[in-house]
Amino acid sequence: MPELARSIPRSWTSTLKLPKSTFPPRVSAVDRTKYLKRCTDDLYAWQQRERPANQPFILHDGPPYANGELHIGHALNKILKDIICRVQLGRGKRVRYVPGWDCHGLPIELKALQNLRDLDIDKESVSPAVIRKAARQLARQTVKEQMKGFRGFAVMADWDNHWKTMDKKFEMRQLSVFREMVDRGLIYRKFKPVYWSPSTGTALAEAELEYKEDHISTAALIAFPLVDIPKHLAENTLLSGKKLSAVIWTTTPWTLPANAAIAVHEDLEYTIVQSEKHGHLVIAQSRFEYLQSMLKEELSVIVPSVMGSELAEKTTYRPLFKGPDGEPQPIIAADFVTADSGSGMVHCAPGHGMDDYEACLSRGIPVFAPVNDKGEFTDKAMPLDPTRLTGKPVLGEGNTAVLQWAESCDQLLAQHKYEHKYPYDWRSKLPIIVRATEQWFADVADIRGPALRALEDVRFVPEAGKQRLENFIKNRSEWCISRQRAWGVPIPAIYHRTTGEAVLTKESVSHIMDTIEERGIDAWWTDSADDAAWIPLSLRNESGAGYRRGTDTMDVWFDSGTSWAEIDVPAEGRSHPADVYLEGTDQHRGWFQSGLLTYISHQLASGQTATPGAPFKNLITHGFTLDEEGRKMSKSIGNTIHPQTIMDGTLLPPLKPRKVKGKKAPENPEPVYDALGPDALRMWAASSDYTRDVVIGKQVLQTVNTSLHKFRVTFKLLLGALADFHPDHIVPYEKLQLVDRIALKHLSDMVLTSQKACDNFEFYKAVSNMNRWANLEFSAFYMEAIKDRLYTLGENSTSRRAAQTTLFYIFNHLQEVLGPITPMLVEETWEHTPETMRSLSEHPLQRIVSAPAPEWQDAHLDSSYQELTVVHSAIKNLQEQARSKKQLGSSLQSFVHLVLPSNTFEQYLPELPDLFVVSSITLASPTDPVPPEIAAAEWKYSETFELGGQAQVHVYAPQASKCPRCWRYALPVATEDAICDRCDTVVHAHELH
């Protein structure tokens, strides 16, 4: 009966071991939801239970701002953090990643006010308590929405215990750090110039500024008549009886009412020139030609050279806005004066300039700033005629009025439009001013040295970040921490009702903290102004004295800067609270700096250590996201990309309509998108060199999707090929074939390179390495070489099991290297892994990743691979020649004869047909004659090449017929339904079984 069955024509497909797997070509929405939970929430909870507490890895979250929807920059940031955490999980660590949100500050307050205006509530009549309630509600809702988005990126975190800067516990920790700094004398109040935003009515820190390169100002040359001049000039007959004026140049004429001095440089040479219209003028020698061009007249040099040191401290002038009876003001010396621009003489307004303030402070010159919170002149700007300036905005009408007054006094020499770099409020996008106000400051100068020393023990990625952060620290002496807003943590200071004197001590702050603990922080604003409960007992009993609570809030950078205090892992054995801080490069001047300064202050104040450290062990920064034309993402340009469109596939062109069995395709089908989920977004983030600005767009994402599809197809192939694999089938390394050992060498190289790249936070190098391996060494080389063994050989043949053993190792290691990057895909592969294989290993996302077996690192295999590649390249070249003449289709439709200078390949001869995917390989030495069958072949091609000497390859038409089962040309004579001897043995054994 078996003989009769074999004589009947048949399909040989049923006798082949073709790949079979339940792994789908794409994941369903239902399964994606299931996998998302498993590889995030469930995994985080598992590792918190199972991983040892004494091996923590802490990534501390730089809190995103709770204002607005998520953008692609958010995705880059959160995914990079998650990849780092997952890499460390694979190293056996217990990961602590607790997400946080920055909830206080101006943008949320302004948005809350806008919402109130939309409800027809007048902004001016809104109390701080109402604003705070609206802002809190807005922040709470935004956090909820952003958290949902972040979780959708497959970010593994402790979401249930997330923190917010508006949480009571966080605020109390923040006030504790503030109290420590108060106790150490690092917090003080001073009337001095600060960056002030008229548009938002508050002081700003340097980190809250944006600089516009093309700001236009009205620059002016102003003449100040001199009153007292040095004796040798007064005795100069050329100047006798002449009107002499100092010339200053300014881009902020509105600061002239606050002018208190004129600065020169002691080492500069000045000259006195004569103008027909303006009299005798003093100007820097180097600015002579500039003054001529501005005045549009030829000037005569009267006194060629006067040193700045001769003028400084010996010369006075008449102020412009204090009338003829105004007290003469001095000309002083200052190092910030240069001869490169302007007039070489600088108008100093200590109430409106940082350098001016320092120069005047040392000489006892008082600070004066006649500008209110709205950026308008007060009536003190011009006491002689208050109506001329009062109420006029200094950045507009007030500036014009100042110039008009100077012109009416014949002191305006010239004016012109001047384009230059100027600071803007980063929230309102409007220009700021420098204005002296009473503000609270943190003394950075006292902690600058320890902070810089602490950075020596920090690893920076990229390394350039260290210099950038150091420069910010070095150039900062104090930090303005007070803001004139309602939505924030109050600066816990009280003020004497009569004198205005501030009280801020460790005891007073402690008392206020106790009251906040009892009543809640909003009570600072809602309690009666006369409520004595906020005043320490020691001050309540003062006869006739009364105190009021302050209204200033803390800079939001102080809020988030103290977030290291929420890390509750014991410090024993840890030099830094957090292993990693990771944010955008703009945070060198923001969160990185504020976190470092507050942590150093805390350590010094608490006396924990003589050598304070930084709150971070590794400081990593990423660039901004750009479109494919290199432009920053902007709603106004319309080049933004929403993360969801990447995950749901709608950003890319639709695929061809999917056919449904038994149903006729519609004439105008709806476009079908391939929704690749979070892994697509994550693959983009991992593929990017984030240390620079990161480009994203359709072309970039198409490449990412192709890569992701490749890994999906690879897993499907592996699972199919391993469907009947069992632990008992593992073949020892020494019994593997050459191509198997080469494949394991390639796998080992890929894994080690990828692991090293991930340890160095260079994920893009890991992804590039994996992509190259998947496309070249695995797909194009190894899979092509073993298909015949997998599909046509006997199920339990050693050769087939050797290939499966190799694929099993590949499957496991590929899961491990891709786990941190595409956890959803890896989770799905585990779902479809046969139970027999599951018994051999742990869940891939829970494994402590292993290094490849040392025996796989056989350097001789690299030489063998290179030699095989050279030969294969020569064979394929000749095959292409045959194809071009329509003589060859499949590469199996060829025989190969190799003439090699050595017998290196002799031992591998049985494996070579598989390796080169041909039907027959013969070997010969250079002295052997060419086989006669080559000469008799229907077609033939030959080529000489170099392989440790001269080698030759012949590719020629097969001298046999095609086997219908394995497709090799191995049948001596073609007969109906006949198969080659090798296949016949396999089929016969299968049928007997």
C-alpha cells in the first residue's frame, strides 16, 4: 500500500517543515491594551516586589509643566527615561521612577485667569484665593490628561504615587529646604534691579528669559553738560568759557530719568571735539568717526587725548531730569565700559542695570527706579513736571517722551533705530525691563564653590554639558527667588505694618509651617489679614506693633529644584540621591542648576557632609525636536506632529486595503492604516542621536516603521521555525555547523555592542547595530543559508536541530536587546512563545540579561565569514550575469565549481551548497583539470578573484533535474513525481513514523 501511495502524483508541501506560528502579522487593539498593561504597570509592580531593595536604580523625573497637551518633545523625553530604566531592570536593579509635575507658576495662573475672564469674571476683582482654586483645578486636570498620554507611550513607572509640586507633602518638604537656607543665612531681601516682566507683572529669573535676536530699540546720543572738570582742563585756554558736555549712547532712553552717574574706563583715551551745533563734546577717541557720522558734520579736535583716569572721580555733570537746581552727579570709573560701540561713556542707572547697580553701590550712590509693576513711569520720574511722564509705558510712549524732553533741552544729539539681542518673557513672548524692586534672593556666591566641586563627580552625556552647567554656575552670584504672583508656594515672611521691615528667621518659618500644616497652604491667602495665628508668639505681644503676611511666592525653579527631597530611598552607600537626571539642554540654566544649588545648600545647612555632592550621578541632556527641514516645531508654522498620529499610523500613507475572506472588496475602500502603537514612537526616540536636535517627519518615520516591521517579521519567522522545538533538542556548540557558529558569533557581537551602547546611553548606536544585524547577518546571510535545512530535512535530524538551536539563542537574545526599546513587541512574542520554550527561560522583560556564551566569541569565525563572503560575492556576480541573459532564475538553478589556493573549505564541503544557496558545490586545487561537465554545460561563467592567492569560480547550468520537493537540481533523470534521494529518505522516514 505505501508503494502504491508513493506512485501517485502528490503535493510535497505536507512533508515540509514550513514555519507555523500563532504570531499575527499585526497586533489587534484589544491585545495592544493587554500587552501595554503587562509591560508597564504589572512589570513595575513585579520588580518592586521581586528585585532586591539594596540594588536600587533611581531616575528622578524632571517634572513637565502641567499646562497644555503633550507634544513630540514630551514623548522623546519620557521614552528616553523609560529606556534607561528598562536597561537597568535588565541589569538586575530595582527601578524607582516616580513621575512628577510642575504645577505652580505664571503660565497656569494666566490660563486660569483667562478661563475666569471667559466666565465674565473681572480679572482686577479676582482674589488670590479664587485664582488659586482655578489654577489648582486646571493643573489637576492637565496632570490627569498628560499622565494618560505618557502611559500610552508604554512608560513603566510608579504612576499611582506620582508627585506634584502643589501636593501638600511636596510643599512642606520645599519649605523645609527653604528654612534650612534661611538658617544658614543664604536667603536675604534687597532692593536691587531684577528682570521684570511688565506683561505679566512679576520678577523673572535668567532661566525664564528668551533672547530675541532682532529686537528693535531707539538708540540715542545724549549730551550731559559738565559742571566740574579736572583742573588741567579748566586751565586750558582752548576750553576757557566754553560749554563742555559728556556724550553717552543708550539703547534704553527710558532709563535716563533714573540716571545717577556716567562711567568711563580709566585706561581709555578720550578726546574733546568741537561741534558747530552742540559745542564742545567729550567722547572716546575710537568713537570720533562714529560721532561725526551720527551728527552729520565735520568735528574739530580741540584736546586730542584725555585719559579716563583723569576724568573719573574728578568730574561732575548736570542731570537731565532734575532741573537746573539738581545736585551735580559724578563721572566714575567702571571696567564694563568699552570703546567698541556707542560713545565710550556709559550712562548709569543703578535702578535699571545690573552692572550699574554694582558700580554705584560701592560708591554709596542710591538706587532709584521710578517705574511701577506695569512698566509705567511713576510721578517720581520727573518731579518738575510729573504729567510729562507719569503713567506712560517705558517700552513705548514713555520712551518717546523722554527723548522729546532731551531734545527740548538741546541735549539730544542724534537718535536711530538699532537692531540687537534683547531679553523677552518666555511665557508672554513680550520684552522685559530691568527694574529695582524689593525681592528675596538666595546667595549663590556662598555655595558656588562647593557646587562646582560637586560636578567633578558627575558623568555628563554629552560631555559638553559639564562646561555649559559650570558656566551658568560661575556667572551667577545670587538668585532672585520671589515672584509677584498668587499661584505658588508663599515666601513665609511677615512684615512690620509701620516700618515694612521683613521678618524671616528659622523660628518664624517654623511657626508658619506649623500653621500651614494645620490650616493648609491656601489659608495664607484666605485667612483674615488680622489673623494673629500666623505671627510667632514672640512678636504678637509687642506693644503697638503689628505684622502682616507677605504676598510673594517662590520662583517655580525653587519648587522643582527641591524635588530631590521626594526621593525616599535610604542614602546609605549612595553618593547621590538619583542615578540619572535627564532633560532638555535648556535645563542647564533651569532645573539642573536649581536642583544642584538647593541640594548643596541643604547639605551645607544640615552638616551632612564636608564635601557636598550633586543630586545626580549622571546628567543627560537631549536636544529639541525639529521637522525634516530643520525647523523647530511650532503651531504657527503648522509643522507639529502629535505623538498619537505616530502610534495610530495616520501620519503615514495608508496601506493597501486588507482583503477579508469571503467578502468582496468595496469599490472605494476606506484607507487602512498600520497602527504600530507605542513601539513606533519608541523606536524613533531610540534611533535618534538625542544629544543633538532630533529630526522627525514622514520620511524619518517611514524608516522607523520599516525597521519595526523587520523585527516583527523576524520574530514571526523565529517563532514559526521553533514551533516544534523542545529543550531536549538543544545541540551542543561543538556539533553545530560552521554557518551556525558564524551566526552565533554575529549574534554575540551584536548583543555585546548593543549592551555597551545602552550602558553608555547611546541607544541610537544600539538600534543601528541591531538593524544592520537583522538585515545583513541574520536575514541575508544566515536565514538564506539554513532554509533548506529547516524546511526539507527530517524533523529530528541533527542538522535541523542545530539550526533550531541557533535560532533559539537568537530569539532569546533579540528579545533581551529589544526589550527596553520595543517592550510591547517583546511582550507579544512571549504571548506566542510555545510552552516548551517558555520552560527554558524567564519572561524576557523580567530577565537579568545574560552575556553571550564566551565560546561564541571565536575570532577565527570572523576570518571564515570574510572568506565565505568573498566567495559568495563572486558566485552572485556570475549568477547575475546569467540572469541578465534569462538563463537563470533561482540561485538553486546553478552548479558551482571552486578552484581555491588552499583546502580551507574542504572540511565544510557538505555545508557549502546551503551556505551559497546553490544545488551543487565542487572543490579543486589550482593544479586540477577543469571538470568536463563544465565545458558541456548549456551555459557557464567564470571569474578569477583573490582569496589568499588566486582563486577561480565557475558557475554553470545544472547537469540534473529539479527536485519538486526541495527545489534543488539533484535528480539524475526527471520522472513523474520523482524526488531526490535525500528527500526520498526524509519522506520515507516520515511516512513510516
